[in-house]
Amino acid sequence: MTGRDHGGGLDAARANWGGAAADWLDLSTGINPVPYPLPDIPAADWTALPDTGAQEALVAAARAFWQVPETAAILPAPGASALIARMPMLARPGPVDIPGPTYNEHAAAFAAAGHTIGPSDTTRVLVHPNNPDGRLWSRADTDAGLCIVDESFCDVTPFETFADMAQHDNIVLLKSFGKFWGLAGLRLGFAIGQPATIAPLADALGPWPVSGPALRIGTAALRDTAWAEETRARLATEAARLDRLMARHGSRVGGTDLFRLYDVGDASALQARLARAHVWSRVFPYSDGWVRLGLPQADRWPQLEAALA
């Protein structure tokens, strides 16, 4: 099985460098530090099975927000990770092309299902924009028998989405709710594609895959386009601030407005330096120099600045 390395892991960081959980500034993930404000949740959302109307409302809000063609199906799921784990059931025979380096769960899922990973035009997985370097793919890159496009970080650059391509039989789009809206614990994601392609995923997830509170919160957030526009502007400003702060420590490799990737020469040394100040960063097993940083909460920038001083 392909090794799985992720952001997070604060328990291990605390074991090495001490400090209470509240002392740590976790910049190892690309989650919006200013989450969408939660609406009131009626008691029935917690006590009753999710109803069809609530799911239909969420699907309609998703279709409008991402401008998904009417001919495409939208499947809400308990997080994008749950969908990634099920992508092998859609794969065509032969190797699976996953251009890297990229988010490792895709290769891990296909390898666990017995697929080989290598050049192929039968099944391809594109992370768009790519994690961790922010690379954007072209529409010509989707020319495989089945092309899975993971747009988990695409909501900061909505004009780059391939959502309109969901009308094609060979395209499956994955959307994550946790990153842009900052509610990773809600566990909400979406698969978008032609109904015949999406149907096996719906069968695999079974009835009521998304909780009542997640249906309500997701619907409210996807309808709130003003919040989305304001958030994009704020994230762009804060990402530029992070670039200025890191300019003396390394060169920017890429990223998105939710995370930045820098080549700092000795990634392990910088990670340890930051960790001594209880700032957690993301390094990669395939690069000695790359460090990825997310954005701090508004009141935690001084902690990062002091750690780098």
C-alpha cells in the first residue's frame, strides 16, 4: 500500500516539543482559519433521520453555487475522503495515472484495491489545483476513459473549475466542503458526474450518508455567495502576507490562497524551529526542501512571526 502522510498529527508534535493543545498553531493543513458561521440547528436535525427534502435542498444549492449542468448528478457524501476511498470501483481496467507529487490518498486507495499506478489513458486522477504545489490542469489533460478531478481546493479559484465538464461521461468531480468553508469536522463532500457513473457510488454509501446538521449547514453556506466572495478576498490578502513573511526564509514554489508551498532548503530544520515555538508545519517524504504552511487565525499571526524572527 502507498504510504499515507498527512497534515495534522499534533499529538506526536506535542510529544516531541511539549505544550498544551491550545498552545499550538497548526498550519499543517489547508483549512480556512475563519470558518463559515454556523446557523441555528433545530433539535430535529439531531434526532430524526435526514429527510429527502433537506438533501434535495443541499443538491440544489450545490448545483447553483458550482454551476453544475442540469444533466449531471450531485451526490453528497460524508466527506471527500469517503468518496476518494470509493473511486477504485469506477476505474477502467489497466493502470491508473495519478500525476504527482500530489495528495497521496488517491494512490493509496487505488493501490489498496489492487490497481497499479502508472501512465495510462484509461483512468486518470487530477488534483486541481494540485496539493501541495497548486498546479492547475488544462481541459486537455482530462482525455482519459475516466478522469477523476479532485477540486477540493478549487473554491478559492472558482473560474478554474471543470464543473461544466460534468456533462461528459468520462468526468467525475470531487468537491470538499471542509477546506474553503473551514468546517472539516462537518465531514461533507460531493461527487459530480453523469447519473449512470455516480449511481454505484450512491449505492455504496447507502441511505442517509449525510447527517441532518451537515445538510442544513451545507445548504446555508452554499447559498451564501456574499460570504464566499468576501472570504476569497480575505484569503488572497492573508496568503500575500504569508509570502512576505516567508520571503527571507525560502522561495515560493506554489500553492493556493489556502496554503503556500515554499522551498526552504532544509525542511526538517525549519519544521523543528517552528515546532519549538509550537507552530506546526507540513513537510513531505519526497522533498528535503519543501514546507507547506496554511494560514493562521487573525490573532495568531504574532506567534508565527515570532517563531520565524
